[in-house]
Amino acid sequence: MKLDKLTALWLCWELWDWLAKNPDKEKRDWVGWKTRRGKSEYVESHCFACGFNYEYKDHCGEDCIVPVFRYKGDGCEHEDSPFGAWDHSINKKQNARIIADSAYKEYVKLGGKKRK
């Protein structure tokens, strides 16, 4: 799935916004995946930020397109990052919201249209 940066950020927001509203679910459960009757094909790690980074940079980490994933040099995998906490089932709703908001703010900052 070819992604441009704005599309990747928007889809990242959609995914993590849904996860914030459905804290009992996992990324693979998102209704937007084609396997769930959505429109999006699988991307690396079920994350559009990872999908974009691996498509264009062959790695993830400090230069992730979602600012909150640029965490202490280890990227989102750092145990103290919002993703690390979410992945370990710590405050899933709150941490998913932090990730969604970070993706959305970057989307708008780069020229994406604000949602209503």
C-alpha cells in the first residue's frame, strides 16, 4: 500500500482514535482493515506510521512521522512511550488518545484539513 505522509498521518489518527474509543481492542481489530470490510490493506505492524516509515526509510524510530513515537531514541517501542504503555495494557484509552492526537496535530501542521 503506497502511502503519502498526509494519508499515513490521517489513517494513523483514524486507527488510534478508534482504539481510544475501543480500549478493549487491538490494532488488528480496527474496522478499517480490508479483512474487517474496511478499505485499508495491511501495513507494517498494523500501524500507518510504521507503514510509511518502512516504505520510504526502511526503518522506524527517532524520525517517525508521528511526533509522540519519537521517544528517547528508541521510537515507539520504548517501554515509557505511550505505545509501550498501550502495548502492555497500561491506560489503553489514555495512551491511544495521546497517539491519535499527536498524529492529528502533525497532519494539520503539514497542511491537512481540520476535521469538523
